Amino acid sequence: MKKKLNLIFYVFAFCLVFIDAEAQCSMCRAVLESEQDKSVAEGINNGIVYLMAFPYLLIGGLGYYIYRNYRSK
């Protein structure tokens, strides 16, 4: 039982770690590469990464909810 809880904790903690990623759609990339100020591009990249985190948190929460319901039966 303790091994399962440790595994769940480590998987959950791993999901919270953000890796610096460079992700953009092609139109955003074309517009941002033409500008001289790189802080706007970094802001766009950070926004995309943060928006990607929420679906993973929702799926993780749903998985935890299902796990708790099956465990209580």
C-alpha cells in the first residue's frame, strides 16, 4: 500500500515539473520573429506552456477522484 502511495506521489510531483519549452504556432512564430523585442516572444511561449498545464491537472484530478472512489469500495 505504501509503495502505491509513493508511486502516485512521485507521478503527481513529476507532472508538476515544468520543462522550458519553445512552442508556437506558425503564425505566432512569423509575427514574433519579425519583432526586435524578444520579451514578447518569451511571454507568448510561457503562456502556451501554462495553458498546457491545466488539462494535465484536470486529468490528474479526475484520476485521483476515480482512485479514491475505487479504493473506498
